[in-house]
Amino acid sequence: MVPGKIIDRYFGEAGFAEPMTSAWAYYEKHARLEASRPDMWGGQTPTDTAVQQLANAFITEWNWAVETLLRHWESPPTTTTTGL
């Protein structure tokens, strides 16, 4: 499945108007920030290509983890305003 579509599918089924647009943007940004940290590269400054490759790997792994968790749910997630 295309990255981002996994989360969109579940949250879209729950009735969200724009399933996870802002969350997905954050998800991609976080992957790139993590991938660009010098400590991820043994203290070296990575190239833009290397950062993008690692960010893509993070997204793939995170998607796999989320899909694994969500496929065991009997129904899609819901929202609540209680306690906000």
C-alpha cells in the first residue's frame, strides 16, 4: 500500500473529513528530521539523497508497524472530545 494511505484508510472509515492530512505531513517531516541527524550517520553530515533514502525507510517501517496494529482492530478508531 502507498505510504500514508494505510492511516488514511482507517481514519477515513472512522468518518474524519480529511483523514490524517496534517498528521501525515508531520509524519513525513519527522522522518526527514530523524534521518538528517548526524548521530544517525556516525557523526557525519549525510547527503540529501542519503537523508531521503533513510526517511523513506523510516516511513516504510512505520507504515508496516501501523498497518500491523490496525489490522487487528475490530472497528476503525473514533474521536472523542471528553477530557480535552
